[in-house]
Amino acid sequence: MGSQGGFGQSKEFLDLIKSIGEARSKAEEDRIVIREIETLKRRISEPDIPKRKMKEYIIRLLYVEMLGHDASFGYIHAVKMTHDDNLPSKRTGYLAVTLFLNDDHDLIILIVNTIQKDLKSDNYLVVCAALNAVCRLINDETIPAVLPLVVDLLSHSKEAVRKKAVMALHSFHRKSPSSVSHLISNFRKRLCDNDPGVMGATLCPLFDLVNADPTPYKDLVVSFVSILKQVAEHRLPKSYDYHQMPAPFVQIKLLKILALLGSGDKLASEHMYTVIGDVIRKGDSSSNIGNAILYESIRCVSSIYPNAKLLEAAADVIAKFLKSDSHNLKYMGIDALGRLIKLSPLIAEQHQLAVIDCLEDPDDTLKRKTFELLYKMTKSSNVEVIVDRMIDYMISISDDHYKTYIASRCVELAEQFAPSNHWFIQTMNKVFEHAGDLVNIKVAHNLMRLIAEGFGEDDDTTYSQLRSSAVESYLRIIGEPKLPSVFLQVICWVLGEYGTADGKHSASYITGKLCDMAEAYSNDETVKAYAITALTKIYSFEIAAGRKVDMLSECQSLVEELLASHSTDLQQRAYELQSVIGLDARAVEAILPHDASCEDIEVDKNISFLNDYVQKAIERGAMPYISENERSGMVNMSNFSSQDQQESGQHGLRFEAYEVPKPPVPSKVTPVSLSSVTDLVPVSESLYARETHHITSVGVASDTGSSGLKLKLDGVQKKWGKPTYSSPASSSNSTSQNPVNGVTKVDVATTVNSKVRDSYDSRKQQNEIDPEKQKLAASLFGGSTKPERRTSASSKVSKASAGAADRPQDSKAAIVPNKTSGEKTNQQPPPQDLLDLGEPTVTVAPPTVDPFQQLEGLLDASISSTVSPSVGAVSNAPDIMSLYTGSTSSEQRGAGGYIPVTGDNLNLLSELSSAAAVRGTTGETNAAPLSLSVKGANAKDSLEKDAKVRQMGVTPTSQNPNLFRDLLG
Amino acid sequence: MIVPIHLTNRFIFIIHVFFPISNAESNKMIRAVLVMNTQGKPRLAKFYEFRPVEKQQEIIRNVFAVLCSRPEHVSNFVDAESFFGPDARLVYKHFATLYFVFIFDGSENELAMLDLIQVFVETLDKCFRNVCELDVVFNYSKMHTILDEIIFGGQVLETSSTEVIKAVEEISKLEAASSSINLVSKSVSSWRSR
């Protein structure tokens, strides 16, 4: 029976599927399908095909297209089928058009009318089919044609239709938010729908809306919380249970929305703590879906305003995930760890070995996720190990997409945290060597700039050391076969600028290498251009130093080859080389001063230095320069030529007289436009040289002009770029202002250290662990919090202590947030929070708007429900209380505004409430009134709380306080 | 003639900023549902964003290539960015001779998607009594009907398999009633002559 029910197919179709299934090769399959297409083409256009047959043809067409063949000849038949009155035919027609057509297909216009008609149909299945098509086929132009009908369907008697109408409206919103912006309140109404299915479906558009802008939906927090509470308490119909979990998908969606709403909003978050805690507690970690909910809870906890208890619970769950054998759970655990680590950096410590295991797992997905985590954990103390690992992995994979990605990650980390210049150059070399062509060209330019400028305010000897180490490494690498073009360009540039700078290598040695390169990569014009320019530079340095230049023969032949190159650019450069070599030392020095790539070059846009020359030329009788708009004669000339062209096109004779040319208006010499004088006057050799110099300067000037964008490197030692990952509230500057804090900090630091070490040691005893792994773990995780261990950890890390200056800061930074969250007290606000504009301010003014008024919109929806708002409010009152008691107890703050309610009282009341609740009304109807009453109770409380918060000062979670560390010094 | 001469390869200083992959633009949705057999033949392909036929085939091929190369006992998640655009993830589940694949973006929870596959398969199983590849192939339109009840326009519509079955059965009943010539349909099971 199973496969029947109106879905039966003919023998032909079955044979087709069977023969395709048995096809041995793709070619054979193609032959069969093409034959099938022929048959269909013939059959489908026959007159009077029975409906059943036609339906089957369409399905066969769908099948053919799924196999990758063109079935466009049948589209029109599918469209025709949607007009059919017969239900199966109509449904098949709609199915086919949704699969075949895009929303801008020409045939859509033929369907819109049918859709309009079907949306009004009495048969709900017809309506559903039409709504399905609406989602897919209606574009922003046709939305107005169906919008009113869809809105009407929102209150259809069948929940299946309501559900789909919500989705259709959602799809309109996605396609063109402006067209339905006035209808968004409908989503709020549907949240209170009697049917859990409709409510669940409404969460999808609400999630999107909240994601776009959470502010207008803050009032719904309480509703969402109460829905989640009721779902978690198993109040939805049994049919929504899935593997004994109550409506898990609804729970997940709600947690997602709460995460968005609570992000950076302390007040909203406080409403959620209890229910999230409940969800985590009830979470069943033995089933897959239970873990999905747990994971979503962690995401939520990490996104909302941090709460110590929840963070702890989340950490426990993560530990369970990571210890599991299932790769899926490990993956989720690593992901969750990455999210939580921002809030409590110490959490990774307990899981170091699990993380290392994941890094060595054969599962690529898991490995990549782990790299993601490591990326977030990177500090200057462990950057070497992490980047080394990343590069190793990068070399081992062949997936270009991910290779590019991880290469850019490596570069980013290296730029931010590099412990030494030497290491940085070595790392970049490796990245370029293995993924050079995938790396953005800007990275190469950055590297060049770095080598040219050095880092920070080091003295000159470090500069030159850096440069010569770069030159040495490039001379070594040069011999390797098949280097990427970008890397070669860097090599050429560095060799040209600094190849002979330290006097270790002779000019002929470097030029020989450059010529070899140009020869080896002779089909790469960019590399050749870089090489020839590098040659020019080396020769000119030689000349400037007063040494005699003798060109190598291979160099000579290279220049000759390039002189005749097809590329004008290469030719140009070759000629430049030739002319530079012919100049004397003084001129060369002026053209190409040594080590001047970072010099600011002034640009004289008026070219005033040519004034003398021009003056002389005019005295000798040269024509003064006439600026372009004053050249009336010239303008006419061009007019003539265009006229001529027109006329020659017309092949007609000209009868009117030619215009009299106007005499040119003499004008004063304006230095502004002197550049074109050179078109008219002969250029002497010396002028040429001077000009070239200044023209080059123009080229360079663009560099200096944009160098305003440069990173501010002053004062930042061994580090460049601003760090991306940073722990919240890590304010090293707050120590100076808050000596008390500083003292406690030290205490915490030591206790944490000892504790962590203890746990580490005990684990070590428990099971024998590969010492290699331990070493790796130590170098990865040991960095910030265990300074005593670092010395023994690995030589690499101790080398990293070059950046010792910022490490104490780091370690403090790592501990502060943990402490603040651990003690659950609001500390002095870190100064940078004042600057932290990205974060919504926590000290929100209490809602002054009448909460009743606000809720009217919500209540409109519940008119259909049997419960009157007042009843709802009364029956739900205990719930609110429980919510409050929950939050007070969890906060242990004893804020004065709260009414102490004992647990017994609470139970009693909640039982009462469930008795009072009218049977048959589902939880959602209660949700709206609840939000109303809580809002009312809240206004006073929030005022008090607000005042208190202001007194104490607030520590909002700042995503990136380190951003300001650079600025503040 | 003056020719601009670049004697040096001076470069323009541009700070290289790495933008995190922004998912603000991408639609929050399930992007595609694929069912294919272990030989890589598609059995059901539904894309919730329009893709031309050739592109669909390319994606199916790519997905299959990835699934084939996965070792056993690893996670069911694969990063699908390289062939499905930014932020795309893929969750698959292997049943007998079939791969069920959901492709979606960062708005969904991987574990939950895995369970949604489970819901889908459980529903199929209840509809077809011990679903097997042949059922999937021969009931192409019914597969779509079921899927449409679970995922609608790229969003999860219904997650209770009992509700889905109820809806599908109702559709079948009404369809049967409304088709005037209700020929005895050739059932697959009899054709398979079990």
C-alpha cells in the first residue's frame, strides 16, 4: 500500500528508471535520457492527452532535468497544468513550475493570474500549493498582486494554510523588505497563534527580523522566554515531541532569537537566565537532539550578557562534548569553546589535550574547526606554534578555496602577533612559497613595506639586519623550482633595493641571480618587469657609489630581449635601464637615491622648476603655451576633422563656405600647464633626466599620499596591526587607577596558576600522554597563565619572550574577566568602555512608555483566543514571580526591589495558575498577557536597578577592548 | 615626448584588512536538499535558491565527491563554502544506499539539521513502510510533497513527523477523491514482485 495512493506510475516510467539505474556509464545514461526526451517531446504535444498521462509526463520531465538534461520544452506544459481544475494535476503543475522556473522567468506572468485565483480557492490544498509557488515564483514586482490575498490567508481556519501564509509573507520580506514593512505586526500576532505549528513557523521570520535589528523586538523578550519555558516544561502537544524531547526545533529557534535579543543587553539577558539554566539542566546529552539544544544554549549563553552560573554550566557541557567519542559532538564542542573563550579565556586550559586530539584527527571538518578555535586563541606567546601548524596543514591540502582562507589567516596572525621580524619574514616566505598565487597581492606589498620600513622604532642596525636576513633567505629560496609569481615579485624588489646594501654580495652576483630569475620565468611579464627594475636599481646604486659597472653578458642579452619586447612596459623599463647606466653618478643619485623607498617625496604639481627653462625658450622665440580651453583654433580643428568624417560618411558635396579660422588668442605663460610644453620644444638630455626624476616622484607620491592609511606602529613593540581577538574587560590601564583591583588580580592569578597546574599534573598521572602532544599543548595553552612553565615548555616559546613587554599585560588580561565574572560583582568600569561605542550601552533608561500601550499590538492577535487579557495576566502572575525569584537567587545580589518568594509559595501559585488557565488554550495565548504584566512590574524594578547599576558602574561585555589599548598606549 | 617613467616598483600602501566573511547579506535559510545514492546518482534535488540546471549538476557532483572522500566514523558536517558560496555548510547522513544531504548556512544548528534529516527519513519510513532507494525513486512527487511539508521556501516549516504524515495522508486522500478516473494504480511493490 505504501507506495500507492495516487502516486502510481506507468510501466514506461518504471522501465526508464530501471534502465537508468542499470546504466553502466554516464554516456549510456545520457543516451537513455536523450531517447526519453525525444519520446516526451513527441508525446507531450499530442492532442487530448489524458490528465493522468500528462501528469506523469511532467514528472518524467522533472526527473530528466534532475539528471542534468534540458527539459525547457516542457515548461509551458507545466504552466498549463497549473490551470487545471483537477487537484492532482494542479499540484503536479505547481510542483513542476517551482522546480523548473526562476522568479524572473518569462512564463511567470502566465502563472500569477492562476496563483491569484487559487489563493482564493475553497480547497485548502489548492491554496497550499499556490502558496508554495508564491514563495518561489513571486518576485518583488509581482508581490503587490498577491500580497492582500496572502495577508487574508494569515487568518485562515486551517493551520496548515496559516503556517504557509506566514512563510510566504516571510519570503516577501526577504525579497523586498519595503513591500511588506507595514505588515510586520502580523508576525507578532501569529506568535500567539493557537496552533504550535504556526507559532513555530512564525519564529523563522521573527528570527530574521530580530537579526536585522533587535531593538524594536525587545518587548518580546518576555514572551519568548515564557514560550521557551512552556515548551521546555512539556506543555506542547505530544506530537511535537521528538525522541522524548519537547519540540526541540522550537526550543532551538527560540534560543537563537534570545541570543540575538540578549546580546549586549543586560536587562533583557536577566530575564533569560532562569529559563536558559532550566533548558541546560533538562538537556539530555544522550540523544543527538538533546545535544543540539545544549549546544544552542551555549551559543545563547555566550551571546547574551554574561552570567557566571550559566557560563559554568556551559563549560560543563563543553567538557562533555569534547570528551565524547562522537565526532559530531567534538565538532560542536570545539565550536562552542571558540564562542565561550571570548568570555572566559581560561576555559580552554582544561581541554587542551582534547583540542590537540581534534587537531590531529583524520576528519578534515573537525580539523578546520579546531584551527578556527586556535585562531581565536592566538596570542603573541603561542603564535609561532599555531601558525606553524596552520602552514603545515595548508601545505598538505589541495583545496584551493580553503588554502586561500588559511593562508590569509596565517598572514593575519603573523602580522598581528609576530614575536620577531626574522620569524615574520620566514613565515611569510613559507606562505608565499606554498600558496603564493592564492594570497592577495596586498599581502606581498605589506611584506615589502615592512622590510623597507622596519618595525616600530628600532635602531638602524636592526633595520639592516632585518634586510640582510631577508636578502639571505631570498637568495636561498631563489633556486627552488616553480615559485609563485607574487613571491618572485617580492624577491625581485627586495634584492633590487637591498641586495647590495650590506656589501656582502657583489652587484654582479645579485644581478646574475636576477637575470636567472627573469630567464626561468620568462613567460611571466610582471616578474620580468620587477627583475629589470631591480637591475636598474642595482646598477644605479653601483654608479652612485662610484664603482664601475660592467654588465654581465646574460644581463646584456636580457636587456636586448626586452628592448624588443611586445610589452611596452617591459620595453620602457629596458630603455630606462639603458639610459640610467649612461648617466653620471650625480644624476643617478638624484634619480634613484639609495634606500629611499620610504622617503616622503614632495610633489611640485606646478612644475615650477621648469620655469627658467621655459622662460629661456620663449626668449629664444618659442611659442608660449596656450592652455587647452583657450586654444580656439585647436578646437575648431578638431571640429573640422569630425565634420570631415561625418561628411565623408554621407558622401555628399559641401556647398557652404568653410568657416574662417579665428586667430589664436595669445595668453600669458601659465606654469600650471607647462607639462605639454615639452610637446612643442625639443627636449635636451639634461632636462630629460630632471623630468624623469620628478615624474617618478609623482608615481611615488601616490604612495605617500595614501600612507596616511598606514597602521600606527609607534610604541607597539614586536606587534603590528590591532589584535582581533581579545578578552573582554582586559584593561591593563585600569590597574593603575584601581590599586585594589590590582592586588586581587595578583592573588587570583597565582591561585589560578596553581590550580591549573594541579589539574594538569593529575591528568598527567591518570593516563600516559604522548610527550610530544604535551609539549604542543604546553606551547599552545601555557603561554599566558603559566609563566613558570613557559621556560621549560619549548625553546620556541622562550624565544617568543622577545615580546616580554606585553606579556604581563596579557596574563592579567586573561585573568581579569574571569575574576569579575567569578565574583559576580560589578567592578570599576574599564576606561575603554566609555569609548566602546560599538556596544549598546547597558545603562538604558527605564521604559517610560506605557507598557499597556506597547502591548496593544500584541493583544490584537489574541482577540481570537478565548482568554481575556486580564485573566491571562492573573493566571500568569505566579510565573512572573518565579522568574524573578529565579533571577534574584541566581544573582545573589539581594537587590531591594524584589519580593522574597519562597519556593513552596511558588509551587503553590504555579499550580493554581495552571488550574486557572482555561483548558484548550495553548501556551502561546498566555504569552502575550504575560509579557504585558511583567513589563508593568518591571518598570519600577528596572528604575531601581538602573540607579544601582549607575552607582556601581557597569562592565558591559566589550568585544574588543584591546582595540583601544593601542590608542591609549 | 614625456613618458611617465616608473623607475621603481613603488607600491601603493594599502592596509590589508581581512574582512570576516559577512553573513549579513546572505539569506538565512536552508539552501538545498539533496538525496543521492552511493553511486552519485541524484534521487531528489531541491534547491531553495534558483540555480541553473548545469550549476545544479555541478553542485551534485561536488557534493558527491566530498561525501565519497569522507572516511568512516567522522563527523557528519562538511564545509560547503568552496562550491556553495560563503557560509554554506553541509550535513549529510548515510542510510543504506542513500545519502541525505542538507545544505544550509550559519543560521541553522548543525546537530539540529542532522535531526531534521532524521525527521525526514522517519517520515518517509512511516509513509513507505521501510523506505528503500526504490521507494524514493518511484515516488518522486510524493517525496516532494513530504519535503514541502517539512521545509517550505528554505525555512523549517514543520518538525513533527506525525503532523507531516497527517498532512501528506490528507493530501493523498483528497487527490484520490478528486481524480475522476481513478484507475487502479500500479503499485511499485507489486511491480517489484516481492
